[in-house]
Amino acid sequence: MTFIKSIQTSENKIILKKLGKPAPELLITDQECISIAFLDTETTGVNRANDKIIELALKVATFEKSSGMIISIDLVYESFNEPGEEISQEITLLTGINNDMVQGQSIDWEMVDTILKDTDIIVAHNASFDRAFVDKHSSVSPTKLWACSINDI
């Protein structure tokens, strides 16, 4: 799930390029911008009551409201999380995450809350799924507007 910076295909190859912060062409005030957090989780299963987060990724970007142009990529946070139970082979095959990768790892929920509190909206693919897991740990997430890249586009 690690954020891929740029993908180009040529001659049956995938080339990854690191994307730096784009330099804005104009000076734009904060009132003309919106801060969006893109969030994704990987979990031990789909049961929102019993399954656990094993990875969380966040990327915050600022966009110009009028054009939708990206102004900056502001913050990136990624963390594995040891769920306190074995990760099934099925989940490892689906996510690529195994027990060794999460051993001793934990999500810094204070950091997540610090990041989310200054954003205007959180976007996730299947947001109702991710939100159900994140809301259990974050004090900021339940107060935020969420958008879903499946249902809201």
C-alpha cells in the first residue's frame, strides 16, 4: 500500500520516480486552498467489531479550490501495527503484510490526530470501512468530513 510516487509504463516495465513537492506557480492564500488527507488502512479482516488495523497510511496535500491544482504535498505518515493476533495467510496474500513486518510496530495515534486536525476532509477508498476502524482509535476522525472514492465520485 506504500504510496507510489509516479508510474510510467514502457516496454513492459514499470518505472517509479520520486515526486517532490511541486512548486506553486502563484502565491495563493490559505482561504483559496483546501487541505485533504488521503487515508488507507489494511486490516486483519472485514469484521469492523473484531478485526484490527495492521497498516495505516496518510498523505496530506493542499489544493487550490478554484482549479483543483495541487499546491503542495504537506505530510506523509505510514505505520505498521501489531494486531495482537496472528495475521492469516489469506490476509497476507491480499495485503502483502505478514506477522514479521508488524512485530513490535504500533500506530502513533497522537501523530495521526495531529495530522488530521488541520485537514478539511479525509478521502478514502471505501471510506465507511476505513472510518469504522480509524474512529475507534482517533479522537479527531469522528469530527471530520469523510469522502469515499468509490461512492462520492
